[in-house]
Amino acid sequence: MTIALGFTCQDGIVLGADTQLTATGSHKGYACKLFSHGSHLVPPSWLAATTYAGYPAFFDSFNDRFREEMHRWEKDVPITAGVVRDLIESVVKHLGAASKSTEILCAVVFTDGDHRLYKTKGMLVSEVRDSSYIGIGDSSLIRCILPLLTRHGVHGTQQAALIATCLIRSAKMYIDGCGGDTDIWMLSPPGVLAPCSHVPTVEQHIGMIEHFFGEVASGLFLDLEEAEFEDRIDRMCQRLRNERSELKRFFRPVKLSSRR
């Protein structure tokens, strides 16, 4: 079991995933599930990142072939969004029936400012125009939380990174098979890949917000004095004001070169 998710934003793309690897009926391990791929051209024309839910061996095969094909194609044709989508489709079809066992999110940014996020399911490839998650099926937990956090849209990568951290934290708490650390990457044109720092600290802040929400929510069903209930509301509102200011301090990107 894995949770991996992606957001398409005005200024780039956010990918996130937990780090727990579970061998059914056997053991657990931990590893980063985000991988980067870069252009060999000078100057580079694209930067990509992939994540997955399913079998690591299949994903390694996909990653290797995807990287090789991107480097081969860029020698002859300009790498565009259409080329990337066609290439992903050709790779999953080449891998055949094994593609049914693993879902993949592939983000790519271009030096001309374009950026796209693609999702594979079996041998089908679709473009993600807002957000998508893989690995946990049709999770009622995520279907409940995601619309609450994105009610007014997701406009920037910093906002998406905070939401992604919240969603993955919830999955790790309540969905069997999700766990370990949380990795969040932001990709921005013309080719900046920024791993988000301070994720554990942000998770602690989200936990505090949940605590104060819970105090007010539980108070709705308790026979409290009006003054005590109002005090809970006041403390929650003050905490939300403080947390809003605190959260803005996090996830400032630092440029990172392609790792793989």
C-alpha cells in the first residue's frame, strides 16, 4: 500500500508520497518513492519527476526505459507535452500486462514555461489538470478531505505542498500500509526541482490545528456552559491565526539538481 499524489498549479507541479514499502505477508521497508529525470541537452529543455504505487521492480523498469527514451527522442525532436504523453504510452504498452499492477504519476516541466502531469492506470495514460492520488484505491478518507482543502482551488505550489502534507499525514494515520516519512517535491519551469523541507514540523502544526478543531467540534455535543464553549471557539480562532502565519514560513524552495 502506498499513497502518492500530484497537483497541477499555475506555477508548477507538486508530487508527494509516503516512504513505506510493504511486502504482503512479509515485511516493511522504507525508501523515497520520488525520482527525477533531466535533459541531456545544453541548455536542458525539460525536467521530469515520477512516483508510483505498486511493484518497485515494475517501476524501476518503467523509470529506466522512460529515461532512455526521453534522452533518445530529444536528440531528434523537440520534447513537448504531446511527445512526453506518447512516450509514456509507448513505455507502458511495451511493458505489457505488468502495467496493470502499478500506477504512476509523471510530472514534466519545460523551459518554455509549460508543465504537465500525467497518470497511468494499466496501459491508459491521462493528463491530470488539477489533482490526483494513487495507491489507496477509491479512498473515502481522501475523497472527504480533499474537497474541504481545495474548495477555492489550488493556485500555487506552496499551497499545494501544504495540502499534500496534510493529506499524506491523514493517510499515514488512518490507512493500513501507509507510513514512514513524507516526501514532497515542487517542480517549476524552466526546470527547478525543490524538495520541501520542514515537512515533519508542518505535520506537527497540522496536528495542533486538528486538536483545536476537535475541542470545538466535541463541544457541540457536550452540555457546556456558554462561556466555556465560547472560550473554546476563541482559542481555536487564535490558534488558526497563529498557524496561518507559521505555515507561510515553510516550503521555500531550494534548487536541486536532477538526481537520477
